[in-house]
Amino acid sequence: MQKTDKTVKIAFLGLGRMGVPMARRLLAAGHPLTVWNRTAAKAEELVAEGARPAASPADAVRDADVVITMLADPAALAAVADAALPALPAGAHWIDMSTVGPEAVRALASRAGDRATLVDAPVVGSTDRAATGRLDILAGGDTAGVDHVLATLGTVTRTGPSGSGAALKLVLNTAAIGGVGLVAEALRLADALGLDEDTARTALAAGPLGGAVARARAEGAHFATALAVKDLDLATGTAELPVVRAVSDQYRKAAAEEPGLAGADISRTATRLSGTRR
């Protein structure tokens, strides 16, 4: 595919909290855009803005030059691939921007074979940065044919061969989620020792966990606790990580005990784990 302008036809599959603003960026840039989501109602606002709705993944990708997937987990990616690959045009580019880990990327690359060029390009950033095209994109594989598409969504860091973007994203998410969990427990310890909460938080923020302290109190960001647990499960399934496994167990336990917490941002879960108030 040699197209480098707005005639590139894009199929965007997966319209969750991140997918919608990302797809809107592509639509605003002038790309012909087809959208699909398992819950069709989530496509309605984009359709109203000019996107074409697809009845299925196969329908979405049938005429696409570029396919972008932004899905919840490896199972969702595999299910979409099952439906889409038979209809995928030869020579298409498939950009997977989900957080699914390198094994899922390798499986998709194996199934696509020579039919498509696969780029794994998970993103760092929340919905606010997705809406303004300021995502950090970790791209593994050959991006030459899709650089102009990725540039609409954010800044690209090339991480190496296929699967390396997915691998680095898993490392970064594991560190971030684990750090937020550690901050929560540090604040619980501070409370048990009779320390003033604000004093303890200020001291932690000035130390090496400063970024995690800020994320544990973030407003306006959304990283669902259930997705955080999914990422930690991917990490602990890859290597022996007893500390990360313990953090994952705490997130999972908190989500099971409080209705609605699984879909809430990890900062809310951190508040529960710390025993403090927002």
C-alpha cells in the first residue's frame, strides 16, 4: 500500500473509552472511516459525524487499506480476527493498538501471514490525550506504510520487531499499576502509624514513587480496574513476579468486594486499598 493521503480507507474496530476519541481523530483528519463495535450503539455518535457503520468485523475490513483494533483483551482480539481475516484484502495493514501482550500479537501475525502487514502499536495516555492526538504510541514492526495514520493519533516510538511494542506496553503498565498499589499500601501504613495523611502523601510524592502518587489521585483519567487486572495477569503469566501477583490479587479482591469498582479507574481502587478518602 503506497497511499499516504486522506484517500486511505480505515476500519476501526473497538469503540470503548479510548477507541471513540481515537476514531474521531481519524475521521476529523479526513480519512474514509468504517467503524464496528460489539455493542453497536457505541458507534452511533461517530456515524452521526460521518463514519460508515459496519455490521460485522468482516464487513468493516472488506475494503480497508488499514485496519485498527482497540480491544479489551487477547480473547477479544482473537474473536475479531476469526471474523475479519477471511475478508481482509491482500496487502492491507493491520495496526493492533490494544494491550494484549506479545503472545497475542505473534498469534495474529502468524494467522495473517503474508496477507497483511501487522504493526503492534499500543498506546500510553488516557482519553484526554486520545482526543487531542497526544498519545505516546509504542510501535513494533514495520510502520512505513502507516506512519501518516499513526501521526494523527500521537507520537510514535519505534520499539523494534513485531511484538516489541506490545511487550514494552505490558512492562510500563505493570510498573504503573504496581506503583499505584504500592502507594495505596504505603498510605495505609502511614495511617496505622498515626501519620497525617497529607503529610505522608506529600513526602511520598517527593520521592521515587512521585508519579505513582499522582496517578493514585488522578482526576479525569480512566484505566478500568478490570483491565488493570487483565494486564497484571498477562505479566504474571509471562514471568515469575510474586510482588506483581500480590498486587493483582489486591486489585481483584477490591473489585469483587465493591460493586462497580471493576469498571472504575484504578485511582478509586487505590483509595479503597489505602483506606483513605478522596
